[in-house]
Amino acid sequence: PRDALDGLREALASNLENLENQADVASRFTEAQQCAFLLQYNNDPAKASAAMRRSVRWRETYAFLPRARLRAFEDVVFVHGKRRAHTGGVHLVLRLSEVHRIQSELGYDAVVAAIVSHVEQQWLKLGVAGGSRSSARRAGDRGPGKLRGRLVALVDCRGVTPGTFPASLVATTLVTLDSNYPELAAEVHVVNVWWLVKP
């Protein structure tokens, strides 16, 4: 709702020791991204603003990989096709069977960084459909619109067994994405997980 979005911006600018730095927090995120944080925290401006401040601090130190560097990880994570998902976003594919090989060659942190860097690129494209202030007023202030450009994740477990499942990498990645890319993944599909199905 528009009032929750306004409340978020007020929370970022009030009761803070350094208003100048905190005002900069709001400028680091688009309206769509601010809405995503609100959605994750059930339209609670205080919780959403705290999460945004933590995310800004994380982004200031995280080493994202450039597009050219991501080519080395194409066997593990890649974007399939153009922005054709029903959400207006892309299909992001993660092939867990290749994690061990690439991790051995390039390192654990580099694999996580490759996944996060792909997600960061899609985060920058997140938008709001029907989200202008004028349209919100005409609609009776029902809100800024719907998020557009959310990705659909496909996690391929072909060739993976319970003994080779990269649990630590998956856990680290999920925590990072949940904290810094709220609501970006519209759907997550896990395929080829025969070992989870009991006869």
C-alpha cells in the first residue's frame, strides 16, 4: 500500500543519528525494491527499513563479479532465454551437479559470488507495473502496483545424490538472497530429485 511505502521512507529518515547517511539508504533502492522489502516484512516500515540498512552495508563490501567473469561459471548458473517468464523476468538455472567441479577449480566463495551476481543483475531490473502515483490516486490509493521482472529459478539436481548435494553452498546462498533480494524469486522449481521420492 502507498501508506506503507510512505511510512518506510519516514522510518529511514527519523530517529537516526546520521540523517544524511540514512537518507542515502532510500536512494540506493528503487521504488520497486523498496516495495519488495515491505512485502517481505508484511508492510512493517520499521522492520523493512532495518533490513534495507543491513543490505546497504552488505553491498558496500560484497565483491560482485562482472559479466565477463561470469562466463567461467556458465556450467553452474546461467540465464535461460530472454525476459520471457510470466512474471516479466528471466529463468535463472542452477545446475548443482557442476558445483563440485567448478568449486574445486575456482573456489567456494567464487561459486556463491557467481550466483549472487546473476541475481543482482535481475534485482536491478525489478520494476512496478501500474505503479505511478497518479494511477494510484485514481485507483483509490490501493497501492503502487505489482512487482514486475521477478525471476523464476530452476534448480537442476540431475546427477546429484544425497552424498554430493552441496548443502553448505545452497544454505549460504539462500541466506544471502533472502536478506538482500526479497520477493525477487517469484517461483523456485527443483527438478531431477529422484532421491527425495520414496517408492
